[in-house]
Amino acid sequence: MRHSITVIPFLCVALTVQGCEQEPRDDRQAEVAAAGALVMPFDLDRSTHTFEKTDFGGVQSVVSDDGDADQTRLIREHLSSEATRFAEGDFHDPEMIHGEDMPGLHALVMGAAQLDIVYTDIDGGGRIRYGSEDPALIAALHQWFEAQLSDHGAHAQANH
């Protein structure tokens, strides 16, 4: 009897520790997807975000996975509007999705005047090019991209 009492708590601790390795990331991605649905007008499950870190900053693209014209229009409208807001230092939407402690975010807000942010349409979606001559802002962009890649999970990919 004493042996089984010792084993059961050990198994519970082992199962809890093992579950902690995977659940927080899955929970975080579910939270981000739910928050993203409130901010992004397009269907996250039918689109792919791509983040490419570059020497000058980076390039973010979002495309419709199925080529749907309405989905593509919504992606373009959203990214175009975001690029305008980001250029003004308004990163409220990423903060709403990823949280105020999102890596790189504070530096981007504070350094927005030193960022060159340009939106363009691409096949099936849109693209925002972020550039700066300030190494600290380039590093902040790279941190920001990494956080988005992690948070969006299967909805995002790095482009090297």
C-alpha cells in the first residue's frame, strides 16, 4: 500500500511535467489565433504569414492559401492599413494579438521615425517591407519577427 502511494504522486508529477512541455506553446498559439481573429479581418486558417529577416530589417508577407479573391482583398486592405499605422508608430494591433511585452515591440514604437515601412500587393496577398539604418531597430525587427513566428505556429513560416 505504501509503495502505491509513493508511485502515484510520482506518476502525477511526471505526467504534469511532461504535459507542461507542450501545452503552454499550444495554449499560447490558440490565444494568439483567437486575438488575431479580432484584429485581422481575413481567415488565419486560410492564410500564411511569412517573415524574412534581412540585413536592412525584414519583409512580412501574408498570402491566401486558397487564392480566394475576398480573402486576398481582406489581406491587402489589412496589411496596407497596418503599414500606414506602423509608419506612424502605432503598433496597437500586434500588441493586442501578442501582448505588450512582445519582443522588439517597444523599440519599434519608439523608433518608428527611423523605420522605412512600405506596403505592396503581391500575388494572393500583400507584403510589408521594414527597413532601417539603425542596427538596434534592425535587431528589434528581427526579435519581433521571431516572436510572430513562434506565436503564429502553423500559420507562419520563416523565409531565409
